[in-house]
Amino acid sequence: MTGFAAMEHCAVLIEDGLVADVFSARRFEQKHFAPSIKTIDVQGAYIAPGFIDTHIHGFGGYGTEDGSTDSVIEMSRLLGGCGVSAFNPTLYPSEPEEMLQAVANITAAMGKEKGARIMGIHLEGPFLSPDRLGVQRPETVKTVDIPFMEKLWEAAGGHIVNMTVAPELKGMRELALFCIKKGIVLQAGHTDAKYENMVEGMQVGILHSTHLFNAMSKLDHRNPNAVGTILTHPEISCEIIADGFHVHPDLFKLLLRDKPIDKIILVTDGLKPTGQTEGPFFANGEEVVFQDGFFRRKSDGVIAGSGLTMIRGVKNLVSFGFSLEDAVKAASTNPAQVMRYKGKGTIIPGNDADLVVFDHNFTVLASLVGGDIKYNSL
């Protein structure tokens, strides 16, 4: 599979970090390449656009939680081996000075990646509903504060890509207008919004949503609330955690029926200990336990986040009823479009050569970022 549509028996030519051409089997056989061109036979495996995880806190014991530049760089290295070519390190809210320093430290990792490329920061807060916290710490969520938002933007050097907010908060319109000017993608999440709050948010550009069904006001027959608004308005895109636990597998059939396929974005919401086998494990400063593929807060059992990887998410989407092509789009093409990442998410000439090769058992065999091989078991 390549760009917007799947191709069988094809080849991809990479030059100077970009996709130079895509060949059918017939054209490839007829083409005479220079001896300097290296050919890699993927032996019937799939070649897909590199996965883009726009909501991930950490992986393999590294991540954003400690606010360390080196930790995010190591996270990048490990994700490169999981088929992820680009990601948005996602930051929980914390005390103001601590959060500003963490934003600056994460930004400092950009350009130093060892694997997947850091596209910018996803701020999961701090302007969230105190009634839909999940594992957010109540003392860290804030009412809308434009001066603090300006400080976050400055600390990030303008590299905040997306931000989770509660549309019902007072002052949200002013915040949304600020974010529109800065090109920040706003997404509704950790919200207790009513239908009218969601519609008002849409009017000022809140057209994406964070982990649909989780930490948001539920569908009600008298008020659609956040979930109902997202399902009934085709212009709103949505993250979805496809681990089979955050969202029941059968609800993906509803999603396929009610949402345009290009508005469905696969994310992991993966935590720092994802992929580790020995605890204790911690998330957002609290101990969590790994159970049935996801993390729960030890103190009260609240779901803290996922232990999902993007390749496993793609596999799960297929098992939940998605075509393989649509599952790959949810992991690559769709997030690139929603986040406005030019040159990513499709395998077409001129785009970055961000590729993942995986077999029919959904095992990653190779991954490339800008044409550089970051993982290879072929």
C-alpha cells in the first residue's frame, strides 16, 4: 500500500530523504537503475506511510513525565523501531514553573532525535474540567489564563502543535482565538461540555477531540453532550485509543458508520512504562499497575493510560472491522492532515520518505524516517 490507495506488487524509490517515485511491478521490471541504487526486497510485506502518534506520553521507560530532554530523545529512538516516524510528545499539566521548564526541555530535543521525528508538543491541559480529570492531578488544572498560555508558547519556541481543552470553560473563546493565530490545533477533551458548549467551541475552531468516549461528557437522549456532538458532526475529527479496553471493540462499528474515515485518528496515549516488563510503574507522579493491556492508577483503579503501540493499534482496528487500508490511514494519513503536516502521511513523490514495513502478522520489519533506516530486521 502506498499513498491514498493501496497498490499491490510495488516499489518505492527514495532519493535525498524524499519519495522520488512509486513503481508498479511492471514499471519496476522495465526500469534500469544505476548500479549505485541499493535495492531492498521486503519479501511481500506491506510498505506504508510511517505512523504518526499525536498523543503519547512515553515509551520504554522514557518520556515527557520527567521533563528531560534526554528522556524524550530516547523515547524517539525506541519509537523509531515501532514503525512510528513522527510524534507529538504529550505533556500533563503541572505546577506553572515546572510545566514551563518541561515544555522548554522537550522543545530542546527537536532536531536531536535518534528515531521518530518530534513534530511539536501536545499540551493535555492545563485548561481542563475538574469534573473529568481522569488521572490529571486536580491541583494542576486551571481556569483559562491567557498570560500563562503566552508563556507556554514562548517556552516552546512556538512548537506547540495541539492542545486539549474543555470548551465549556469561561474565557475559552479568547484562548481559541489566540491558538488560531498561532496555528495550534485545539481538541476537546477532559471536558464536561454540554451540546451548546461544544457547538460554541466548534465556532471558534475546536474541531478535533481527545480520546473519544474517555474523560468526556457522555451521550444522553436529552443532551448529546461531548460524545454525541463528536459523533453527529462530521466536521469534528477524533482521537481513538484502539486497545480494546479504553473503548469497547463493538463501538468501532458505530464509529465507522457515523464518522468519515478521514476524521478518525489512531493514538496510543501510551505512558512512560509502556513496553517495560518490571515495575513499579508510575504515571503523572502516581503509581500505576499494568492490567489487560492498559494502566490503572493503583490507589483507585482509574484508567491512567494505554500500553498500546501504533502497530498493535493498526492490527486491532483491522480486527474491529476496519479495512487494512483504512486502519493505516488512521495511523498516518489522517493525523498528518489534521495536524497539517505537509509532506507526511502518504507515499507520493515529493513527500518525506517516512515509511514502515510490516508483515501480515503486523510485525514491524523496518522503519525509515526521512529515508534513514531507524530499524531493520529484513
